[in-house]
Amino acid sequence: MAIVVSDTSPLRALQVLSLVQLLEDMYREVIIPPQVAAELARPQRRFAAFDLHKWPFIRVERSQNIGLLAQIQTRQLDPGETEALALALEKSAVLLLIDERLGRRVATEMGLHPVGTLGILLQAKQQGLVAAIRPLINQLQVQIDFRLSPALTAEVLRIAGE
């Protein structure tokens, strides 16, 4: 089974869209580190608390490599991103679900394959799990001020045939 690790942002975005179930449909299981679980549990202005018990395919696991965590902490990422990167490297994850630009860049530099919320939605459309991506992008931008570059949005919509 392919290992998929997630940071906080893609899970929150899919929660807003009521599409968390897509992750199980596409990946069967998603692993998150304790810091991401803690971030998800805290409600924020734009987000309700994320109830992990509702999604049994999301498993919390701690990175065991303290040296790797310390090395990644020097990259000025937030704690959830740091733990997610370390866990993904330790587990040889095929995907790291992460939206933040710096986190994606560090993941790529470290040999990981980062996929953001738009990549998840694009894959879901290609698999016939969602009918269209444009309304979902619009919903994210309106409801949570989800920041996307116009060039990235245009490219994803072009690939999706929208």
C-alpha cells in the first residue's frame, strides 16, 4: 500500500468542501503527525475543529527520527509542516499532501512528491470522484480566502478540461 502523509491545510480545505472522504477513496489511508492532529483539533476563525474519530482512515503517527526533525526545523517551517515532512521522509511516503509554498519547495528538495489541495481535486476529477473543480476552487476562495496563484489555477483548470 502506498504511504501518504498529510499536513494540516489540505485536510482543512477538504473539510470545508465536505470532501474529506476523497482521501480514503483515492489513497485508502493517510498518516498525519501529532502536531497536525493538534492543529486540526483546534477550531479557528474560518474552520471548525476537525474530528479525527469521524475519519478512521486518518492515522496519527509520530516520527521517530529526532535528528531528521531537528534538521528540518532549521528550514523555518511551522511545526505541523516540519513533523509532516519528517514523517513522510521516514516512511518513504509516495505523496506528501501540503499546500504551503515553502513546505512544498523543501519537500521537493528532500526528494518527496508534494501534492496540494488542487492536485487532490484534479486527481479526484480524473478518477470521476468529482464532476468539476472550478466550483470547488471558487468555494475555497470565498469561504476561507484560499490563496492560489492565477497561473496555477488556470493550469489546473486547463488540465481538468474546464
